[in-house]
Amino acid sequence: MKRLRQAINNSDISRFRFHFQLFAFGLLIYGGYLAIDFGSNYIPAFACPFVETRGGTCYLYPLQHQLNMPLSQLFSGRGIGLLTGFITFLLMFVLFNKAWCGFACPLGTVQDWITKLRNRFGIRYSTYSETVFSRQKNIKYVLLALLLLLSLGMSNSLFGMQKLSGDFSTSYCMICPGRTVLPLFTGDMSQLVIDFSSKTKTVLTGLGMAVTGLFFTGAFVKKRFFCLLCPMSALQYIFSKAGLLRLKKDGMKCTRCGNCYRVCDVGIREIADDLESTMIVQDDCMMCLKCVSACPEEGCLKATFLGLPVYEATEQGFFKRMGGRS
Amino acid sequence: MHTERFERVKKSTNLHFTMEADEALRKIEDFPSNPGAMGYFYDLFRSVYANGGSLTHKGTIIGTMCVQVPEELILAAGAVPFRLCNGAHAFDQAGAEFMPAKACSLARATVGMLHINRSVHKERLGMVVVPATCDQKRKAGELLREMGYNVYILEVPSSKNSEEARHYWQNSVKRFTAELQHLTGRKITKKSLGTAINLTNEARRQFRRLYNFRKISPPVVYGKDALLVSNAYFFDDKERWLQALTDLNNELELKALKGESVGNRHAPRILFTGSPPVFPHLKIPLLLEQSGAIVAADEVCSSTRMLYDAVAYDESALYDMIPSVADRYLKPCTCPFLVLNDDRRRRLKDMAGQFAIDGIVYQIFSGCHLYEMEQRTIAKTFADSGIPLLFLETDYSQEDTGQLSTRIEAFLESIKARKRRK
Ligand code: SF4
Ligand code: SF4
Ligand code: SF4
Ligand code: SF4
């Protein structure tokens, strides 16, 4: 048992993650071919239903549909649909917490591939200044709020406004890069159009096209560019504290050497500088555990599942991974 | 006339220095059951200091005045890093011509040495890198430039807590990289830097092995030996040093397995901190261990602070590796030149626990305001911990030895009495 744990702690999490992501991508994008379908299961990652052959369903899609109901029906059958949908999402999420983003979300994986490509070309990445970073943190919550309100607004008059037209149905999906990018992997380019059937749709799908362009260029210059704006990430974070998989820190053992912050793709500074929190997952964190693998202090950072350590920072593991590189 | 006088001073200073070094080595070796693998280090110091500490390396040598200089970059540019920080009283006296009597011994001795032995050093040192850390080092840099050395001032932020400070430092390191390449005419590549990082990280890995052996109680190695090993890193060929330390570690590992130990089983375990002990000025650690204590851990820039942290980078490309190297020198730094130095307090506290420390000895070189001023906060940090502290203000002369030894003995007695009561 001790040997196994040591072997795991000595392992290269990034390599494992790369392969796991590949596997998850196959499952969630092409699973349909093998009649694998988590489809009835709503998952907390962008397994987009606009992909015909998918093996799972992004929860934001049903969520937007289910919210499109008069509030008076909240306690009727439709309300129950909303509730069970939410519960499935929550159960799936709680299991792996934000590791859905680091290990399974197809859109996250695509961004990591783009990063690899950039690195191959020897082109440097850019980073945000702290002010930009903190300002842009909020965008995903705004998107999430809009997503909820616009869905509700079609069947209810909110804030004394008129009910919105049905063209706002799954309005977030219209601007989501999941819809335009992921079907490309099955050779389906049909989403790459602007829908001129109504004014609302023209604007939304036009925005969608712009977002798609931004998605590719963004991911090329900034690691996980889109994730920092993702409303799914915002929704997840609300429940992150309940996750069974956790990222923990022991501030007493931390030397603030900054290695963890150095390697973090999304630039989470707290991972190095926060010495108080023991549950250290921040809203932009994707639980890729790169920080754990870069921490040289025994047990300072660790991932736990139901309280049991699954991957832990060790001096030996650190030097093993860092030595003999390049 | 003038040169004649200088030659006389030079001769006598170097003679005094050799005697001093000899005396220190004699004391260091005068302990029972020294590890066989320490022989390499004793011989190294003897051979190097018998002829005045000459620079025998091939290629361009870059002198460094502080641990803040990123040695990976120097190595990657095909040069040899050589830490100049000096610990000799003879050179301290020679430096009195340039720096005030109230300046710190270490800075003064370094300037003195570079003055006395300027003919070789000016020829052999391609550059002297002076990080703008404490006042003494900064002004020493100006003095050296006047003496005709090719001085490079490496700008360092005075705090490490903001992102701005971090970027300022990263840019400073980038400029330094360009200067190094200019000097050696060799381009730093991702391959050469990768090799340099591997080498230094391996050195730190072995250093940490030694560091961890020092946690064992009863102790398997004396602090004086550990300090000598890290002091050797200042000037020794890195690969050779690495091999010698690996041998020492392997020997200590066996020793620990067999349950062998050095000194008294119940020797008070001391954490040494403050101004850095640099050979031959290992006065206080030696006095401690001669009086039956064990210097189980140190938090000084001539040892642990120099060799504990390793570089971690993400992408194998210069744009990521160079800032990673820069981060290694700023983020974990606990030098008191930094403002808001809570990390030093935390580090000491953590070490006191990990090494089962009985008492802390805090060396302050007369004239070093920074360490002197942090004295209060460190004392406060340990106020309720039951771990006593001893502050010792000293310099490189031997005049205070008697007085120091009395205070040290009293301190150790009180620790022993406390341990007995437990
Ligand atoms: S944050 Fe990134 S990885 Fe997570 S759900 Fe959104 S797109 Fe996917
Ligand atoms: S378009 Fe985006 S939000 Fe909508 S279902 Fe697809 S991935 Fe989810
Ligand atoms: S890598 Fe570990 S020790 Fe270093 S700052 Fe991060 S958590 Fe602290
Ligand atoms: S904080 Fe750690 S787990 Fe979270 S994204 Fe950054 S490196 Fe990954």
C-alpha cells in the first residue's frame, strides 16, 4: 500500500492527465458510435448535445430548457424535471469536483491541445495582469446569471418587463464555443453559420461566430482562455465546497516558493500565497493537480477523495519529475 | 614605494589568512569519528586556502556577492559562478581601508580580499555581480567598481509580495541574461539552460538529503560538517561537489541504518540563524559543538537558504524557463532585506518543529542592521514556544571568543536543565 502510494506520488500527473483527457474526449464526443451514452446523465462539462455522436450531455443545455417555464409551475411536474436534472448534475459534479474541467471537459481538452501546439511552435504565452485577471473573474458569473434569467424570461415577465421571445431559447448555447467547435471533431460544420431568421437569432449566432474566433485565438495566446469566462465553471464553483474530491493545503508546510503558482495554467496566485485556507480550490481552478506535482514540500498540497489522500506532494516525487527534463 | 608597501601588506595578509584557515580546519577536524567522505571537503579547503584561495577554474569566472544571483544562467552561458562572500578576519582588516569600522565583517572582508588579491581577481573574474540587496553589499559594489572591477549591479525589489515586484525582478534577470551572453559570447539555449537547471536541481536534491539526515536524533552528522559542505559550494566545481556530497550522504545513510550517532545522545539541538557563517569564520557553530551541542539545522544564506529551493518550470522554452529561474530566487527568499519578512518567521518556526530544536542561536554581525532589527520579531515569534533564543553579536576577530563561550555554555546549561526537568 505504501509502495503504491509512493509510486502514485512519484508519477507525472500531467502525462496521466493527457491520456485521460484523450480517453474522456473519445468517450464524450464519439461515445455515441459505441452506443455509450451518458446522455441521459447531465454532466458538469461541455459534452455538447450539438454533437450527434456524443456520449454525455452538457447540463447547461437541459437547464436552459427546463427553466423556460412559468414560475407558477415550479411545484408541478415540470418543477420536478428541473429538480431531478439538477440533482443528477450535482451528484456527478460532487464526485469529481472541478476535476471535470481538468480531466474530462472536451472544450477544456481542446484548449490544452492548442496550448501544446503553441509550445511546439516555441511561441510564448501571455498572462493577465492582476487587475485584468480579477476583473474578468466576474464575467462568468454575469454569463451564468444571464443564462438563468433569459431562460426564465421567456415564460415569465421579469422585473416588470415583457416576456422574451422564444428566440432566446438556449440563448447561451448560441454564443457558446462548445456548439461551434466540438461538432467540428465529427466533421460537422453546420453550426458555423449565422442564423438570419430573426433579429435576435442573427445577433446571437453572429456573436457565437465571433466567440468561436476568439476561442481559437484566445487559447493560442493564453492558456485556458475560455475557461476563465465559462459559466459552467461559475455554476460548479457554487457547489465546489461539497466536492468529494478536494484539493487541500497545509499552510504551515508551505515555504511560499511559488512553484505551484508558476506552473498553474490559469494563474491562481492563492495556491502559493494563501496560507490560511485548507480547502484551496478557487473558482478558476480546474483541479489539474499540476500544482501538487510542482510542490516540493511533503504533504503541503494534496488531492483527497472522501478524506483519503490520492495524490500528494512529496520531495522525492518533485525531484523525480523535475530532474532529467529537457 | 607605494607598491612596495602594498606588496608587504598583501604578503602578510595572505599569510594571516592561511594561518586562520589552517586553525579553523584544525578545529573542524578535531572531533571524534568524522565521516570518511568529509575527507574530500577538508582536503579541498586545505588545498584551496593554502595558496590564498586561488581561482583555478577554466573559462570565464563570474564572481557573485550574494545568494540572489541566479547561477543557472551563469552556467548556461558557459561560465563558472564563484561566490565571493568572504569569512576571513585577515581580509576584514584589509577592508577597513575602504569601509567604516561599523560595517559588517562579511562585506568588508569581501572588499578587502578583492583589494589585496586584485591582480589575480581582476584578471580572472569576467564580472562581479552585486545584487542590490542590503546597504553593505550595494555600497561594496560601488567600491569594487572604483577598484576597477567589471561590476554588474543586479537590481532586486525590496519586497516580494506584489506581482509588480515579481515582474520587476523577472525583467532584471532578463537583462542580466543578456549581459551574461554578451560577456561570454555564448547564447543561452533551452538545452544549455535545461542542463544547468538539472545540475543545480540535483545539487539541491542531494543537499536536501543531507538536510533530512540532520533531522535524525540522536544526530548522525555535525553541523560544522554540513556548513563546510555548503561553504564548499561557493567555489568548488559543481559536478565534483555533487559527487562528494552524494558519497557523504550514502555514508550517512548507512550510519543511520546501523544506528550510529555522533556526539552526546542528549546534546541540545540548536537551530542556527542570522548573519551567515562563512569559512573560516565558523566560530560560533564550532563553539557550540565543542561545548556539546549539535547544530542540527541552519537558516542562513551560506547554507540552507542557498541550497534548499529548486527551480520548477512548466514549458521547455526559454520564455518560461528564465522567469522560472528568476522566481526561484525571489519567491522563497527569507533574507531580511525584504520588507514584510513573515516568511522567515514561519520558516524558523517550521524548522524548529521538524528538527526537534531545543534552542535557537542567532548570530548578528556588528554593523548588520537588518538581522539586528529582525531580532525583536523573531524573539516574539518564539516567546510562547518554550524554545529559548540566544542573540550573539560578533565579528570576525577572535577577541570575543572567551566571552562568547561563557554565554554559550550558560545557554546550553539552561537548555539541559530544562530538558532534565521534562
Ligand atoms: S471551465 Fe473550461 S473545462 Fe470547465 S466546463 Fe468550462 S470550458 Fe469546460
Ligand atoms: S452549446 Fe455550450 S452550453 Fe450549450 S450545450 Fe453545448 S456545450 Fe453546453
Ligand atoms: S509549491 Fe508548495 S511550498 Fe511552494 S508555494 Fe506552492 S504550496 Fe507552498
Ligand atoms: S490551482 Fe492547481 S489544480 Fe488548480 S488549476 Fe492551478 S495548477 Fe491546476
